[in-house]
Amino acid sequence: MDHFGLRGEFPVLETLAYLNAGTDGPLPARAVRAAAEELEREAAAGRTFAHFERRSELNGLLRGAYARALAADPADVALTTCTSEGIAVVVGGLRWRRATRS
């Protein structure tokens, strides 16, 4: 997809410019449609065991899509709810130790 096609995925960009969207940036139209479909499914079926199975299935599909885009193994892709959480996961996994002077 070229940059014009990608820009076309964000309806709000017809009227606004986003110069810094690190937190709540514009939503692509297909993401809005997919979210609406999932919310309709949840409204009809409820958030029972099947709901959590579906969330797990969708996470697997998303992880696979990101892995393909990054030419990575899906097992090497972590999904977090935001950048701050991702940074916290990485920092929490570091082995911190006091620096020694030489």
C-alpha cells in the first residue's frame, strides 16, 4: 500500500492533521469496523468463557500479523496495551546491578 492508500484508511485526516499521536492517534476505518463487529458479538453473546477464548484467538492473529510485518517469529512478539506498558515490561526484565568503579 502506498502512503496515499494508507492515509485514506484514516477518515479524520481529511479534516485534521495529527503531528504527535503517541497516545490517542487517529483510528483507521478498518479498525473501527473490526472493533464494532467485536463489540456487537460481545453484546449479543456476553463476555463469558467464549469471549475470553475469542480474545486469545485475536491476540494470536495480531501477534502473527506483526511478526510477518517484522520478519520475526510470533513467539518473539509481545503485545501490550500501550507503549508505557511495553517499556515497563522490558525494564522489568533487565538484570539491574550496581555499577562498579574501575
